[in-house]
Amino acid sequence: MSNNAFRDHIAHDNMTPLWEVLRGLTPREPKQTADPVIWRAETIRQNMKMACEVISAEDAERRVLVLENPKFQGKSQITSSLYAGIQMILPGEVAPSHRHTASALRLILSGQGGFTTVHGEKVLMNPGDFVITPTNVFHDHGAQGTEPVMWLDGLDVPVVQMLNAGFSADDPNLRQVLTRPTGDSNARFAAGLRPVGDTHGGPVSPLFHYPYSRTRAALEQLSLVDEWDACNGFKLMFTNPTNGLSPIRSMGAFMQMFPAGFKGTSFRETDGAVCCVVEGSLRVQVGDQTWTACKDDVFVLPGWAWRCFEADEQCVLFSFSDRPLQEHLGFWRSEINPSATTTPGENHENLSV
Ligand code: GTQ
């Protein structure tokens, strides 16, 4: 019997020969599944302005423009494991309270007076702030100032979908009933202290608001004392204060600073990342693309694609990826351009691959 005839024969029994698919199942190295792509701040702003004329936050439930990778058309994915979107809320609007299995992280881009209520605690959100909504807790959003408020959303939707573990529910209340005062979680958990007898420590971080003023001060201090990393400059990861791990287990979020004159070494990592410029500008080389990314531009670094950064002026960059998930599973790998022979902290010419 020929190989083809054999394959067709066993197909009726819902079986297939492994030898025809083995290398696809166990590739020699990761295939690049996502395109390197950039969304410019101006395009985002213009399309969001139109979205505000098309629908209210309440009617939309969430007024979000999904950032969809061309490689995942119709799937609402920015990489194989991540969802990203840009959300806007206008003064006085309500994005009604709901909850879902997917966890969300947010980077506030613009506007004063934005707030989100997470698990009964109202959090005021300022530009640069990092805010999380852990799995299955109620959250609603609003804007109590005079300005529209816009932020970047990152969710682990593709992971939840792959595991088919998703639930969601609407809150009977449009806005949550406030059960704790604003600032409560930060007072309890953000001062290097923790209430004795506190029982947190599971997958859900009790801290969900990381103000930019503190993040910025930490980066500044690092940059005064440490030598920069040859690839990543000065890079910090947001953590759950009760265990030092990422506040969301499926995604990690990072803020990094590149000093003026930084010329990075080319490198790659298995986690694909979504990045957003918070301050300054950055020259990004990734795969076959080269961009100068400016404030509020959002771009994708596909997993295992070579990338390198250069900064003429000081730049602060936010990013998120599925790195904690990969690390937990023992999958995560990184590689530095083997032809780069530099010492961390040295200013050097980039050698691209
Ligand atoms: O803010 O709750 O971008 O539920 C996508 C789904 C944001 C949110 C998104 C959501 C939300």
C-alpha cells in the first residue's frame, strides 16, 4: 500500500501518520507567526475620534479599537498569545461593570480624571500609570474630569481561548458599589509592608495600581547607579508585592529606559511583545522593519525575531508579553547576536544580523 493510500485509509478512523507532521509539531526553532507592525499615535487618535462619534462607551460596553496583527485577521490577536486594544472613555461616560476570566493590564496614555473600579476600590488613573484587572474580578471605567481618557489594554484572551476556560458575567450594577476607599490597596501593599495575617499570595495580586511617578523614579535611580544592559538599557518588571512574581501570571509588564546615545546589541527572545513609547523616541529594528517610534506609538516585536534599539534622546518604553507564562513552563529562551562582542554599559556600534 502506498503512503498516500495508507493516509487516506486511516483518515476514516480519525488517525493520521505522525511522520508526515512531526517537524511541524516539534519545530527546530519557533516560526515567526506575528508580523512586526506599528500603529502610529496619530492614526490611533483619529480613528478613536471617529469611534466616539459612532458609539457611546455604554452601548459598546467597552469603546475599544482592537489592534489586530495582519497575520491574525479576524481573530483579535496582536500576537499568537496576546490581545491588545486602545480604549477611550469620554467625560461622564460609564463602561459598565463586568467580569471575565481573561486578565487585563492597562497603560494610561492620555487624559486626566480617568478612573477604574476594581473589586470595589476606585483607582484614579494618570498618564503612564499601570493598572491591572485580575482574572474574574468586577471592573468598570469612567472619566470624571473634562478630558477624554485613553489607554492601552492588554489581555490574555488567546490563552484563555486556547484553554477554553473562559467565563464572563455582567454586574447587576452599572457601576460597582464602592466597598473600599481609594488608595486602600496601595497603602496596604505598596510600601514594602503587608498586613500581618493577610491571606493573599495566590494568582491574584492585591495591588492593582502602579503610579508612573514611582515607576519613573525607580528607573531614574537605576540609571544613576547601574550600568545599562547592552540590549535592554534599564528594564524593570511590575511585580505582585506578595510573591515578587508578575501581578498577572499569564502576562508580564515592563517599563524600561534607554539613555540618550544608547546603541543596543541585536537580540531575540521567545516571547512576542507589545510595546508603547511613554517618553522620548526610539529607533527600532525588528525583522525586516525599521521604525522611529514616538510617544504613544504601539508596536509588536514578534517572538524570536531579531530586534535592536537605538535612542538619540532618552526614551521610556512600556511593554508586555507572555514571558512569565513561558518561564513558568520552562520554555523561555533568549539569544544575543553571537557576533556582538560588547560589555554591558559600553557604548558601541550595533551589529545587526
Ligand atoms: O476594559 O474590560 O480591551 O473586557 C477588551 C475586553 C477591555 C475591559 C478590552 C474588555 C476590556
